[in-house]
Amino acid sequence: MSQSTDLVLEKHFDPIGARVGMWLFLFTELLLFGGLFLLYAIYLNKYPDEFHYASSQLDQFVGALNTIILLTSSLTMVLSVGALQRKSRNLALLFLVITFLLGAAFLVNKYFEWSAKIHHGIYPNSAELLQHPQGEIIFYGLYYTMTGLHGLHVVVGMVIMIFLLVFIGRKKSTLLTMSHGNLEKIRGKNISLIGPKNQKIWQSEPISEELQEVKLVVKGVVTQEKMGSNIVKLENTGLYWHLVDIIWIFLFPLFYLIAM
Amino acid sequence: MEHKHEEHQLISYGTYIMVWLALLILTGLTVTVAGLNLKNFAIVAAIFIAGFKSMLVLNYFMHLKFESALFRNMLYITLFTLVVIIGLTFTDISFR
């Protein structure tokens, strides 16, 4: 395992492991929403007519518009990942900002949609709603729970995007300190900086016997990108965002369209 | 240890835009089919189209098509679990 200095840099970088971890998280999300979809299916089965009537009271246009917004935001998210993979940092930032704004537009629509319903007295446990048939009460309960939980996921995604804008946008320098045991391993050898395509970017003089500590400072954004940690973060955020999109792809027809 | 497959193979912007267009067309199709008044078939059609849209998102936007079999197998296990849970619940409510 004593593979000289690249050990130190490599240990922060396991993109496949990071993606596996993200997917595992996404599967728990699928099961979370899956349970709610199961509830929906059971009650649709029990109260088909009331579900159809309640669904007809939702605004199909806003639902369709939000679908288009979210699908487009998925496109800009994947374009952002693609841009960063191609080392176009500014383009990646631009697409990420557009994705963020589309997420915000989705939430604004959702706000007006919910406000209109609440204005008409239709919200969980409201006096107005409780006079409706049982099936409609359940339909709106599921509607608020599922689109609410989905909306919360959109908010979380947008917060993560703000972090990413900072991570990708800032020009950070990386400091690597080697001393004691670490330093003993590389005495007499050189430290070299290797790029992603295995090209040697820089190489130091051999580490002499007298040195007690080596500080390596790598400045600028290029190194950050080349180490790929931002790409991994952005890819995983993308995965999350696309899953939120997929959930909406199912929510839209089930809540807005079954009555048409 | 090999470090070869650490970076994704790059997928062209054009491919992403084509997938997005397909998703928009399928959204239009979902709305159209819902307007046809197909009764019980409507929900089956809606879920079928949504499933197809999800496949496009999974394969292209989420790069599943280009990942190793591990990722797909994990997804199958999850979907299988969901199908079992939903299937068993429906056998319960339909034979009460």
C-alpha cells in the first residue's frame, strides 16, 4: 500500500463510491414516495368517483406548466454537469443558476395553486372540506401531503444548489501538509502533481533528509476541478434533482389528469 | 486498483436536448390521452407513459445506461421491493 504520494490525494476521490451512496439514498426516497403512492392507489380503488371529481377541481394548466418547468430544470441540471465535465466552469454555473430559478418558478406556481385552494377553504381538516364526501377529504389529504413533501424536496434541492454555486464558484487553494510518518515514506523521492489524464503537471526536488515538514499549496480553481470533487458533488445533486423530477412525472397525471 | 472508469464518458448536449424534447412530447401525450375519456384505461396509460418518461430520465439524465450493472441491479431490487409491497397490499384489500 505504500504507493508514494498519490495515496494522499487519492483518498478523497472515489466518484463511483460517491455515486453508489447517492443512489442508495435515492432508493430510500423511492420507497418513501412509493408508500404514499400505495396509499393513493388503495384509496383511488376505494373511492374512484370522488377521486375523479376532486381531481377535476385542480388546475390542469398549472400542473402541466409545472411539469414543463421541472422537466426543463432537469435538462439545465444535466447540461450543468456536462459543462463542468468539459471544464467549462462558467457555463456550468450559468446552467446551475437557471436550474435554481426554474425550481423557484415551480414553487411560485405551487404557492399560487395552494393559496387558491386554501382561499376556497380546501385544506386538511378545514370546516369546508370536512363537509365533503370521505373520498374527497382523503384525495386532498394525499394531494397536500404528496405535493407538499415533493415541494419540500424541491426546496432542499435548491438549498444544495446554493452550496454548489459557492463550491464551484470560489477560487480555493488546497493545502497539503506532510510531516512525521507521511514524510518518512517519501524521503529521497519527489512529490509530483498528476492531472486527471495522468499527465505530470509538476514535480518537486527529491525530499532531503533534513526536511521536517513539507507544505504543498495548490492555488486556483483548476486544481479543484481536476481533482473532480466538484463534479462528483454536482453529479450527485443532479441525481437527486432528477429523482425529484421523476416523482413529479408520476404525481402530475395521478392528481391532475385522472378526471379529464 | 484501476482508475480508468472514474470519469463519465461525455454525452453530447444534443442528446440531452433530444431527451428533453421527447419528455415534453410525452407530457403532451399524457394530457391528450387523459382527455380521451378512456375510464379505467386512462390511469394505466398515464402510469405507462410516466414509466417510460422515468426510464428516459434514469437512462440519460441520470446516466444509468452508462453505469455498471451494479447500479441497474440495485434499482431492480428497489423496484422489486416496491412491486412486492404494492402487490401484497392489493391482494389483501381485494380479498377482504
